[in-house]
Amino acid sequence: MKKSAAVVDDRQGVIPIDLPPGPRLSSDEKARGELLTMVETLAAAKAHPWSARLLGWQLRRFGALKQLLTPIDAAALSARFESELQRLGPAED
């Protein structure tokens, strides 16, 4: 047996086991449905459907749920949500 056969070859690649998960390829359907419901609620309203306090809660909820979406879906729904909020103007107390 040759002596060189027992030497470890450092050029061999290591299989990474503890890699972080890759990016999602699809949006979370439940979160997307809830965000669409919020946007459609605003689109159907002639005045703010929520008080100023509840609107603040909805904004935080929207921000948390859009993190479960792909970046393209999140950007599209955020744009629609913001445009509907601008259309309705400031919320009343």
C-alpha cells in the first residue's frame, strides 16, 4: 500500500449541512389571503373602516404578515394598501 493513499485530500469539497434555508419560492397563502382581505376592505370603503387606533394595529399586522410573502408579492400588496390609505385620507378617532 502506498503512503500517499492515506493522506487526506484537502481539495475535496465539504458538504455543508448547517446552511441557512434558501429563499422562499412561493408566498404563504394564508398570509396572502389575509392581506388581500385587508386591501379589499379598504378598496370597498368610502370612509375609513377602522378607527385611528385600529388602523395602527392593522398597519403593524400588515407589516408582520407581508414578511411571509415573496418580495414581489409583498411590494405589490404594500403599494395597493398604501394607495388605498392615501385615497381614504387620515383616519378619524
